[in-house]
Amino acid sequence: MSTVSTKRPRITQADKVRESVGLTVVMMTEQELSLRWQISVKTLQRWRLMQTGPKFTKLQNRAVRYHLDDIKAHESQRA
């Protein structure tokens, strides 16, 4: 029998600081969002180019993040 391992979300030092201070801004990476919606990362990238889909934030290191509130708002619009 083979077991399938799943990756746990990476916890960064910034996440630990946010938790200790009590800040509750939850952001998801494009990989995490693609897993949540069961779509490809490429689809999210195409939606950003077409300016559709949920709002996103680009960080200084060019990483893309999605606020959980924006994700939930987009889901409720599509439901």
C-alpha cells in the first residue's frame, strides 16, 4: 500500500509574529487558492491578466497574495 503525502502550508516567521501580536490578516498564496478552488495556478494567473477573479496583492518580492476576505466575497458573488 502506498500513502500519499500532502504538503502542509509553509509557516513563515512573519506568520508567527502576526499570531503573537494578534493580527488576523489572512492571505493565501496562489498555490493555496488553486487547491481551495481545485483550479490550476495558470488559471489564476490568466484571471489576473484579464483583470477578473478575486482581488490580489503583489508584494515587493513580486509574490502574489489573496486576502481571505476578498476570496470569500468573490465566492459569494459566484454562488
